[in-house]
Amino acid sequence: MEKLVIRGGRSLRGTVAVAGSKNAALPIMAACLLADEAVVLDSVPRLADVDTLSQVLDGIGLSSIRLPTGAIHLEVNDSSRCEADADLVRRMRASFCVLGPLVARRGFARVALPGGCKIGDRPVDLHLKGLAALGAEITIKNEEVTARARKLHGAAINLCGERGTTVTGTCNVMSAAVLAEGDTWLDGAAREPEVIDLGRFLCELGAQIDGLGTSRIHIRGVPRLGGGFYRIIPDRIEAATIMAAAAITRGEIKLANVRRSQLTAVIAKLRRIGLTVDSDRQSLLVHGDRPLRATDIDTAPYPGFPTDVQAQLTALLSLANGTSRIRDCVFPDRFHHLTELRRMGAQVRQHGNEATVTGVRVLQAAEVTATDLRASAALLIAALAARGETTLRQIYHLDRGYEGLDQKLCALGAEIHRVADEATERRAA
């Protein structure tokens, strides 16, 4: 076990490159199960989640090798394996994205119900509904899903649920449908950039997909997919996290390897809070040169404000002038970070799926514990501005989704030390 020790009060300045997108890389890696030839993926971030999925894929006959260039080479070496390691799948929700490719390519799949961050109920019923509509026979027993199909057939499928669209569900069903006979129409499809990236990747291998980026995707089934090279898009959530760090430390940071078009909602909200944001075609310059102002945030599916940035901006708004209201309409229970922010002096309260944040003049260092991936980033951001030395525990959450974020922040002037967490290790023993 490791922890971070952060001494706050330093203004962040400099240039930093954003890593490839975790949320795009994982479903694309799973979709490599569909390919008849080798695939090389560039800009796959070095993350614990990527390592976990690589182990899942290795167990079902898809080798994944990190090349000296940093890219990952993936190639099927045993198409007889159709049962994913249950313990690994339960570690990470995105592992469930192997279900669609497996049943489409091999006719059978057994995959445990997924795990991951504890941020509320995230059912997979829409995944199963879509695969069943394509002709898969679905059964659930002992917390495992089994899918069988001699051949999938195109269908009209509505993927809208009670809380709107499903990103991983759209990825799972779209990946399966590319090898189905006939045409598939996905209504209520997720519009996130990561879904678009998966669709573009599949098209590079020979799939026929129209409507990416809209709520209605049309897939014409093809008999096979080839191989090739593909570069993963930049991680818009990492970019937003670093922008929030610049704002809370009154810093000035240039972000390379970003796509402004994918950050429109975040940039608009940060500007309302007081951050100056300028851009060219390949970079963003963010400058925390004005006082922080309170604002209201409602998370929503893309192109709305992303739930994956809610915790980070909650930390930022804890130092803004006035009172902010933050409502998470995607994951209503995603407020575990509030308890830890209160330890640092933040005035935050929760009412159902809404948090009220009244800005304070200063945050105080404290010992805090990350409860999930984005909460870990929020606490790190708060610690950068806090008075004194903050200890952040359970940083394995951070390492699941950010490639060397503490190192990147140190290169910008932060004082962060990664050390062994002996107290946590003793308690675990």
C-alpha cells in the first residue's frame, strides 16, 4: 500500500501532455477479440485498469504485449476460451465489455457481473437487453452472465434506460452487432467521444457504422474484421482534472494532446468559475488569474457536464466565493468525497443527489482517504490548495485511472511525495 503526502500552497505552472483516454482504451481493447488479425493500439495509458483488462484478455486467448514504443500489440492466440476470470472482472466494470465481442465472435461467453468504483447502482440490464435482441440466449446464475448464439442477427434496439443512455452498454452491443447478419439500429445510443472512438476503431478494422456521435447508430453487419493500427483519443477527464488543479492553485498550465471540442461543457463551467481558457488546435492554456466564483452544476450524458468531473469541481468550488449547487443526475450516489472534504474544512452538504457547497477562505491539511477513482482526484486537488501537509490514502483508486498524475503535478511545481502506507498495511495484516 502507498499514500501521497501533499504540501499545499504551490502555484502550478508549465506544460503537461494529457495521456490517452482510459474510457476509450478499455472497450477498444475488448473489441480486439473480434479481429482476425493483430491490432496495435497507440496512446493506451499505463494504468492499473489497463493491466487488469490485459489479464482478463490473456485469460480468454487474446495476448496483449506492451511494445518498447509504448503501444500495445493484441492478437488472438486461442479462440476456444470463452470464460472470463470472475475475480478480475469483479475488480473493474469495463471488463464486462468482453461479453458482446465473445458471443459475437465465438458464439459463447461467460462473464461475471462487473465491479469497480462504488458510486451507486449501475445495472447491466441494457447490455443484456441489446445482446438478447441480437439473438443471444442470456442466462444469469451465481452472479455470472452466460450468453449463447450460433449467429447474431441485426435488430432495432432502444438503449435508453431510466437514467438515460449507457456508455458501456452502447460499446458492448455495438461491438457485437458489427458481426451480426443484417442491419442493426441502436436508438438512444450514447454520444460520448469514447463511444465514437470505439466506432471509428471498428471501422478501421472493416466494420460499417454510421451515425457515430448521434443518438441513432446504424451498423451493417460484416462477416469478419481485420487488424491494423489505431491511436486512442486523449483523456478528456484527465484534462479537466488538471484544469481544475490550475484553477485551485491560481496557476498557469498549458495542456498538450487535448481536443477542445470534447471539453466544451467543462471549459464553459470553468470560465464561469473564473478560469481563463485559451486554445489553439492542439493545446489549451489555462490561467487561474481571477477570484473563484460559485456556480451551479448539473451532470448529464455527453455533451452535458460529465459526472466524471463532478467530484473535482466540488473540490474547486469549496474555495469559491458564494454558494454552489451540484446535482449529479447520472450517478446520484456519487458524493462519498464530501465526507473527506469536510475533514479539510470544506462546507459541503448532501441532499439526495444534490450537494450544496459554500465557499471557505482556506482549506486545512488533513488525513483523508479516497473512496473511488474521481474522489481520489478531487482530494488531491483540494490538497494542492490546502494549508499544511495532507495525507491521501488508498491511492490505488487514483492509479486505476490516471497515468502518473502525481508525477505530472510535481513537474508543474507541486510538492507531492509517494511513500509506503505502513499504517494501512498493518491494519490489513
